[in-house]
Amino acid sequence: MTVVTRVARTRAELAAARATLPTTVALVPTMGALHEGHRALLRRARDVADSTVVSIFVNPLQFAPTEDLDRYPRTFDADLAMCAAEGVDLVFAPDRAQMYLREPLVRIAAGPIGDRFEGASRRGHFDGVLTVVAKLFALVRPDVAVFGQKDAQQLALVRRMVSDLDLPVRIEAVPIIRDDGGLALSSRNAYLSAPQRQAALALSRALRAAEHAQAGGASPADIVEAARAVLAGVEGVTPDYVDLVDPESFESLADTVDADRPAEAVLVLAARVGSTRLIDNTVMTLQPSATPTVAST
């Protein structure tokens, strides 16, 4: 039997459908172009709540004028088929006029975390992300929201927004899903040619090099350098940033001492492959520096 997922395209349709959903509701916010990474989010949502709502909205507020808003892949029929296959109860797919009844004068500011790394490369990006996520929380009223670890800085900012603004939503994170070669799944992977996809595997190799350095007790600076060295040697890959950061503040840990360093860290990187900008990361546990042994005389 084919399962049909209900679709709401207006706020009124969403409100009517939301009123019929049982008990706890999980929201999976997306921009569509769903892939196996999204499927993992849908399955986690189904595990942690009684009903699942997926939003599909390509949010113009998080794109700069020079970015790929018009080019961003839109595959609604395939997205809806995946949602139906995964037992999603409701898809909220508004157009811009429904999401933004008028041009928003009041927006969520991401603060200093939003100015680092992705925020430095994409000014205003995280303000747009947080604004639309806050609106989705208000419209859908979920008990739980599910995000992917792949967008680690976004995840950190959503968690901070929920905490700072006392929003009644629990945030669930799902580990990165990779293809057989190790490339993190992303809707933007569709832009890559076959040779570019091969070159893009350098990102996951760089993360593995960093993990190997970390396992060997390397300092944060040396962990970062291990990843940078891999990216530097690949033709067609232009690194943007590579750093080891605090998973909450996204402050660099490269020059910190043990006493100032959290146990958990995230190695984050971004690079252009051709004209496509890709991001990736890995979570790691830092080891304290070895204490020098003083020889007895």
C-alpha cells in the first residue's frame, strides 16, 4: 500500500494539520533536495516522537546576492516520495509569501559565533538560518527538532538560540552520513562533475589525517596542520578554512593550553571544488599533553 504524506502549503493548512497530530511532534527543517543524509534525520525523528513534520523551504534570507539561491536544487516530487517512504506525517512546503508575510524587519542575530568560519565567508548567513528556524518553531510548535552534525556551526547556533531564548524545543543531532568513498552527503554534491567528486574526497581524507594525529597525541596546532597538508596537495581543491574549535563557542583551540581546552572539539573545514563550496567536520576527544618526566639524579 502506498503511503501518502499530507502536504501543507499555507499557514492555515499547517495549523489545521498540526492540530490532528498525535502527542509529541518532531520537526526536520530542510531546504529540500533530500538525500540519504536527510533520510537518517527522518528516521531519528520517527524514533524520538510520535509524529514527524518535515519543512521544505529554500530560505532566501540565508543566501547572499552572489550565492546559488536560484541554482539550488529543487526536487519536490522525489522529496515527497522519500518522506512518504519514511512515514512522515506532514510536509510543510510554503512559498516565500507564506513564510514571510512581509519583509522581516526583526531578525535573529547570530552574534559572534555567527561571524566565524562559515559566517565569515557568508556574511549574514546564520542570521537568516536562525530567523527561519525560529519561525518554523513558532509555526510548527515541535517538541523536538532534528539537525545534522554535518552543519556543525549551524547546530551549535540553533542550540544556543534555544537556550538563550528559552524556546521549548529539544534539539537532536544526527551523525554525518557519507558515501562509500567518504564524501559527506550534501545537496550541493549534485553540482560536482565526476572528476570534481573524486577531488572532493580530499576533505574526508583530511579529517582522517587529523583523527590519526589526534590519536597519536598531537597538539591542536599539529592536528590542524595534518588536515591542511592533505588539502594543500590536491589539484582542484581550494581550502577556505581548517581549524579545531570548541563545539559550543566555535572559538579556535589551536593555540590553547590544556587548562583552557574543552575535552571535546570539532575539526571543521571548508573548501571549494570547482565552483562548489563544501564543508565537513569530525568530532574528537582531545588528549592532555604528556607531562615531561624529570630524571632523578
